[in-house]
Amino acid sequence: MAELLKSGRAGGKPPPLWWWNARSVWRQGACNHPRWDFARRAVQCLWAFYSYGPSVSLMSLASQDLIDDLKSELSGNFEKAIVGLMTSTTLYDVHELRRAMKGAGTDEGCLIEILASRSNEEIRRISDTYRRLYGNSLEEDIASDTSGMFQRVLVSLATGNRDEGHYVDEGLAQQDAQSLYEAGEKKWGTDETQFLSVLCTRNRTHLLKVFDEYRRISNKDITESIKSEMSGDFEDALLAVVNCTRNRSAYFAERLYKSMKGLGTNDDTLIRVMVSRCEIDMVPIRNEFKRMYGKSLYSFIKGDTSGDYRKLLLNLCGGED
């Protein structure tokens, strides 16, 4: 295992970006703090997973001895982030959804973020794992913890049945845009179910056409209408669906910005986005962050966090822009 860490190469495979970040920090002495020994062991196991696959013995080591050691030796946000990195992507989402519903109060933002941004396949894996771990379906627990139209939009997203094709029916797109206009801006009151049926079922390419048609019909962007016609968590959920449809990286950039702006930091959101996206789309997220807010994500994290926690997040970020 030590050779893996030294060489950054095993099984003939080139290392991913996160490996070079972790290895670089370790070699430069940034991990010499005693607590980083456990982080280093985490990186070793992650690299072995990447190189050789999740063998039973290694998976047992990671899920029991190593994570138990990490939890006993680390604390606070640094512990949360390290343990998150030691958890598979699907299982991490499952744990976060469970925490959002079964903790003190409901973390609506977490529910929206995960369910609005994941693909059908990711949602199905999450649902299967959730049922296997907790005995209940994800939809059942969402229904018991939420209510009203917010409940309906989350349950709809949790089924993982969105059309993921690319076909656009021009006539249907115009019809959908008109129905949304008539369900909101054109009438007294709002028919929320119409927004739900269109935004949670149509494919991305079709929805982009619907949004263009909606602007042509109403002279307003769809997000403006949602903000004026909806409220609360239901509004937030629909906006997340629209924003993820248009530009998922920009959506996560906004989540990161809001987690750090103003007084205090929403560390749960900051950790979740950094951990879950670091190997998927962190570079485009960084680019969108710089474009939207005029400062780099790296500089925001550096100014808003401290200690080992900051070192870890900065390395997940991957560099200054």
C-alpha cells in the first residue's frame, strides 16, 4: 500500500486528478499533522479501489476499521469531509438524504439538491441502496417527512423516470410553454400540477425549447414566473430543476456561493458539494463560479474555512483560477 502512495500508479492505470492533488500535498509536508495519517490511509484505500476494484477484504477494511479509526481520531467538519471521501458516491447520497429527513428538522435544501441534479440511473441506485439499508422506500420516507406540492415534486424526482432522450417535438414544446403560461401568469392563482408534470418528466433538450417558447409567449423567463407564482420549498425545488436543466455546473456553483456568503458557513452544503462533485465536474463548477461571482472558488474557500478542513477542501477544489 505504501508503494501505491509513493508511485501514484497501480494495476497499470493512470491516477485520477484527485490522486495527484492528495499525493502532492502529502509530499510537500502539508499532511504531517498526526491527524493526516488517517487521511493518508483513506487516500491509499481509495487508490486501491480505483486500481484493483472493490475486493471484499479491502471493502471490509474501508467500511469498518479505517472509517472507525477516522471517526475516533477526527472531529467536526474535517471528519465529515474525510469520511465522505471514503464513502461510495451512491452511499454518500443515501446517507445525506437520510440525514436530511431523520435529523433535527428537515434539510430541504439537501433533498432538493440531490434529487434535482442526479440522473435516472443515479436515482435508481440511490433508491435501491436506500431501501436495502433502511427497509423503507425513499419515496415513502420523503412522503412522511414533507407535504403538499413540495412533497409531490420530490417524490416525482425520486422515481427516476424522467425522459432522458434528446428528441424535441416542436408542437409539444409550444403546447407545454402555453400550458405553463396559462397555469401561472395568465390566470388568477396557479395550477402547480402543470408545472410539476412538465418540469419533472420532459427531457433536457425539450425543456430548453419549452423555456425559449415560454419567454416568447410571456416576455418573461420561466424562473421569473416561478418566483412570482410559487413560494417556499416548492419554489426552490422547481428553480433547481430549471437551473440544473440549463447548466448543472452553474447550479452547483451557486450552491457553493450561498453556502459561504454572508455571516456563517453552511458546512453541510459546502462539504456535500465538494465531496460529491470533486471527481465529476469540479473544473466546470470552478469556471462557472469565477464567471458568476468574479472571484475564484479557491479564494472563497480559503477565506471562509481554516485548518485541516481548509487544506482538504482546497485540494478537492484543485487549484486557484
